Amino acid sequence: MEELLRSALQNGFSIAVAAFLLVRMESRLEALTLAINDLRSVLRPGGNS
């Protein structure tokens, strides 16, 4: 029983850390996507130059 509880706590902690990191990275990935799209529009022939 103790081993089952320990295993559940270890897996739960890992899942919580992964979810936290994914939530934090989401805004950064969206900003990076916007920056790449802006760069693409500038580099495109006949762009904003």
C-alpha cells in the first residue's frame, strides 16, 4: 500500500510539473509564432519594404 501511494505521488508530481511548464511555454510559443509570421511578411518579395 505504501509503495502504491509513493508511486502515485511521484507520477502526480511529474504530471503537475509538466503541465506547469506547458502552460508557461504556451505564451512564449505564441509570441514566437507571431514573430516568425512578421519576419516572413517582411522577407516576402514585395513585402513591407
